Amino acid sequence: MLFDPLEIRGVALKNRIVVSPMCQYSSEDGFANEWHFVHLGSRAVGGAALVFTEASAVTPEGRISPQDLGIWKDEHVAELSRIARFVEAQGAVAGMQLAHRDGRPPPSVPGRETASSVSRKAAFDRSSPRARRPSVPTIQPRKSWTARASPAS
């Protein structure tokens, strides 16, 4: 069963092995680099049918950490496309997890400073102004972020 083909919403996978998104904390200004090429490409070479990038921020403010992969600049697309072409040349499907942090503080990355001065406790405190339900003005931009990411594949 693990090695049987699978189709999901018209996307044909050669087997059921999926590489889930894993934060790599290896980008500078959101750009993919050789680390991402090797990390993602080697999973495709190893036989995975679907290989996801790490959470890729749709805005610089939405990064989980300053070292996150991004898709907010047109310049980000070239290297991501190169990686996707390589992954697809191995018979796998390239996927991307879109992300936006929404004001929660980033996780601590060993040996690296975080971008947030907001304490973790305050971020998850329901009485905090940051712990609010999304409103129409905050949801509306997300539609354009998702639409912008679609043609990048």
C-alpha cells in the first residue's frame, strides 16, 4: 500500500511517501539556497512522491523566524523554481506550505536571535490584544497572498 500510486485532487503521486514541511532556518531574506536544493532534492532522489518546502512566508513580517523561506519577492521564485524542476525530474511532486505567523513570537532557534520582543506567554494569553479573532481587514490580504503564490509553481 505504501508504494501504491495515489491521486489527490488530480495530482498523481507515484507512491504514498510524502516529505512533510520541516523548518530549516537556512534562508537569508527569504531566499532558498543550495541547502534547500540538496535537502529537498535528496528526498526526491530517495523516492518520495511529494516533497514539501518548509513553511514559506508570504510576507516578511509573517516569518516564523528571520531565517525562514519566503515567497514575498518576485526574486524568490527563480531558486524555488530550480528546486521544483529538479524534484519533478526525479518523478516527485514539489509542494509548498504557505505561512503567516500572525503576531505570535517566533520559536527560539538555538544560537540565533529571534525577531520578536513579545513574550511567548503574552502571545497566547486570550486577554492579550494579539490574541484576537481575525477580522475582515486581516483576512482580505491573505487571499491575495495565496493567489500570488499559485503562479510561482
